[in-house]
Amino acid sequence: DNNAFVTTRPYTVVLIVPTGVGAYTFGGGGGYSGDALPVARAFARVADRIITHPNVLSGSQLYWPLDNAMVVEGYGLDKFAAGEWGLRPVHQNRIGVVIDQGIEPELRARQLQAADAARAVLGLDVA
């Protein structure tokens, strides 16, 4: 039967790159924030969806978005890998800004201006 291996489940790749330890990726990079972007982009071309963590894509996701990528924080990724949590795509993320109350007033103003700029220029939902 030619359909013996046909499945309706999406081909999913989980990409985990240890960060801050000098992990080498085939696309270059040493395991630091955003270094694995070339690898993630290559997987995204052949997979239906890719599940990864923020340090793989980092801020580069703003410039080279991967429509089939799900970015999951470490704890959530652990729970997913253990089979304890399921994941579902979210079409709009919200960014929370936390500012230390002891910060200098001028620096606080700059941080809030950066959040306002992200909201105005990129259309991000910043809370």
C-alpha cells in the first residue's frame, strides 16, 4: 500500500541549543542569543513546525520571522518534552515590561520610551 506511511500529523522539529556554554551549531555560532538562527531557518524550511526556545531566535525573530516557529520558555519546553504539557500556536504575543522600582528616573524614562517605540514602530502589544 503506497499510503502506509502517510500521516496527517505535522512534521515537528524541536530545536534546543544550550546557550552560554559555547555550543557549536552547523550554521555557525557558539550557543549565544540568536546564534542558531541559520539552523532554525533551515529546519523551518523542511518542517511543518519548529518548537524552540527564545535564545535560538531572540530579537532576530523581529527581523526574520518564522511563521511556523513556536517559541517556548525553558520551563514550558521541559514540560512539553516530558509529555506533561501540550502546545498550541498563538497568533499574537504580549510583551510584559518589568522595571525595578529603584531605577534612576532618567533610565526609567528611557526604558519606557523604548517600550513605546516598540509599540509604535513594530506594532507590538507591550504591557
